[in-house]
Amino acid sequence: MKRVYIWEYRNLVEGYLDSPAVRKIVNLFARYNNRWLSPSDFYRHGVHTTIAYYLKAMADAGFLESKYENRRTYYRFKEEYVPLIEKLYEKWREIEALAENGG
């Protein structure tokens, strides 16, 4: 299994995607245990309508795998990135909890 370093994620964010969009993508995939999701799944969770472009860009960059089924494209993180998205998700939840508690 390939090791994934945090700088690889930083390069993705700093390269051509804005952090809030990537954060929402990572959070939703982590929350749903990296199951196949389509852009419409993100829309239902209040994520802005340009999410399809971000998902496609992340797939083109090699972070996501995609499949086309029933006239819809579904995405999920490649297996080697799953531990990274889980760590990021937990870290962001800790930060949000501290912010809510005034810490």
C-alpha cells in the first residue's frame, strides 16, 4: 500500500482547488465511509452546485476513482487515500468542537 503524506493533500488544495470545497468533499466521503457518491448526493447536503467540477478535477488529479452508471458519474477516494481523509475528518471535527466551546 502506498504511503500518503499530508503534503500531497496540501499540494492538491494549493494547486487548483479551494480549501472549503475540498473540505466539504473530504467530510462527506469520510462521513459515508467512502461509498460511491454522485454530485447530486452533495447537493442534497447543501454543497454548492459547482461541486461536479471539483470532483472531476480531483479524479483527474488521481485522488478519486469514478464510474459511470445509470446516466450518472459516481466518485470515491482511491483506497490509498482513505486513511488520510479519515484523519483529516477527525482533525476538523476536533477543531470545530473547540471553536464551538470557545477554545
